[in-house]
Amino acid sequence: MFHSMYRGLALASLVALTGAPALAQSDWDKVIADAKKEGTVLVYHAQLGAPHWRIVVNAFTAKYGIKVQEYDARASELTERVRVEQTSQRYISDIEFHGRASILEQQETNFIARHGGVPNMGNIRPEFPIDEYSIPAWVQNVCMLVNTALVKEADHPREWKDILDPKWKGKILSDDMRAVGSGQTVFAVLYKQYGQSFAERLAQQDIVINRDLRANSRRVARGENPLFISQILAFASDLKGLPVKVILPTDGCPYTAIRGAILRGAPHPNAARVFINHFLDMESQLAYANAWMGTVLKGVAERLTDPDTKRMAEVKLMGEVAFVDRVTMLKAATDIMK
């Protein structure tokens, strides 16, 4: 109900913004023409070298002839870079792809511009709300990865509460839960779902912390750690054939819906809009789905044929970090996960 009400209000805002229920083709044709004149777009994102990102970017340049420049870093680094540029009024970047809590925080400090709408946003699934400042682009689902040579099937976690079992003490690997990123997403969602006592018991498991997410997956595959609890699904898609298994807990997976937002003072605002719309093309969404990244477009899962890919696309969503909880959850993680 809440999502439906929010989506209605958001679309009403977009109608007021654009002056019409939908973008006229002639208006969008002009946006594309102006984008091609701009000739380039600078994008801030946290895909950390992911090949599925490169597929979408290369397709964009091939289709529109627009060069894509990038800054690829951790979410916390993106946040700081945007803050420095915006507060110094050095308007360099055009777009950022970030979690909703971060974007809402940036709206409060006037770092984000209204995007003006894109044609493909009408195809977004209703569980991912649209607003006039940001548009959902993909979903970063965070689950678990287990080494199958070290952990027999009967001992695999089935739900999140299983990782509190004493047998896992000293054996759990995680991203840092005290900083913005996948580790904090896991901490905050589980804290909200199961309470402070769950977080305190988790802290007693002597968790190993490492912020290199791709390296963490490899560490599990090599047997250095038997269990990784902040596994971004897409980062496990290239581990096929290695002794690992992705665990999708029965109670669901924490997630972050990554959204595209145009930054205030963007030098190439039209190219920015075209790039965001390109991410909502079916071909782009399928490239992400085939890499086990969550998607936001209607009809993607129905087009998948590989059983593993379909399983990842249909993962149960547990929740994401709400904007109102962000500061509180970061403080809680700092206090508890010492």
C-alpha cells in the first residue's frame, strides 16, 4: 500500500514537472539530439570493474556515439567525492548510481537535480518507487557464500539466524558493517528484522572483516574462510566450477536498489538522461540479470532460461536500509561491531 501511494505521488510530481503524463517522442528526440551534441557523460558508480557494467556502457556508446567517462569506487568514496565537488561548486560529474538513502541525504543538501523523466521509467516494477530526483536502475542483492569443500550440505545456513550458531565463531567473513556498503546493508536489515540482541550475538562470532568484496569471494573459494555473509550475488557469478555455493536464506536477502540521479550543475544533463534511460532498456537489464544482478524492469525474469540465473533473479527480498534509519544503523554498527 505504501509503495503504491508513494509511486502515485511520485508520478504526479513527474507529471507536474514535465507538463504531460508521458514524454512526447519529439521531446525525447530533442533530448537525444542534445545529448549527442554534448558528446560525453561522466558517471560515478560502484560496480568495481564488473563486466556486466562494461557490456551496458559499450552498448550505450555504440548506440549513441556518446563517450562514457567513469569514476568507479566504493559507495562511501562516491558519497565523499560528490560532497566535495558540490560544496566547492566544482560541477564535474553528471550522474551517480547510488543507494536511495544516500541520494535522499544528498537531496537535503541540494546536491541532486530533478531528472525530468525518461521514457523507460514506465516499465519499472512497482516495488521500486520512482521519484523526481532518482530512478531505480538495478538491485544489489546481498546473501551468503559458503565453501562446499569445508562445509557439508547439512551444515549450510538455511536462514540468517543460523549464522549465530557457535560452530561459526571465527569462521565468518564480512564486509565492514560500520561503513556504507554491503556490510552495513546486512547489519541494518538484520537489526531491523531481528533486533539488537541478534546484532550483539553476531558481534560475538569474531567476524573477519575485509572490504575488498571481490577478493572476499575468492577467499571463500580458496578455503581461507568457509562463509561470507555479505556476498553481492553478481560477484559470485564468475565462480562457477569452484567449490562454492550461493546461499539464499529462506527469510530473504537484504538489498540495495541502486538508483540513477543527475547531480546539480551536471555539465551534460541530456547525455545523463539518455544514459539512465539506456539502463532501463530490456537488453541492459538482461545483461545484468545474466550476471546475477537484480533488475528493476518488468518481464526480465520471464525471459531467463538458465536455472541458476532464474534462481538469482527470483530471490526473496528482505529489505533495504531506509533513509530515516541510516545514521542510527551506522552508529549501532560502530557501537556493537567493535
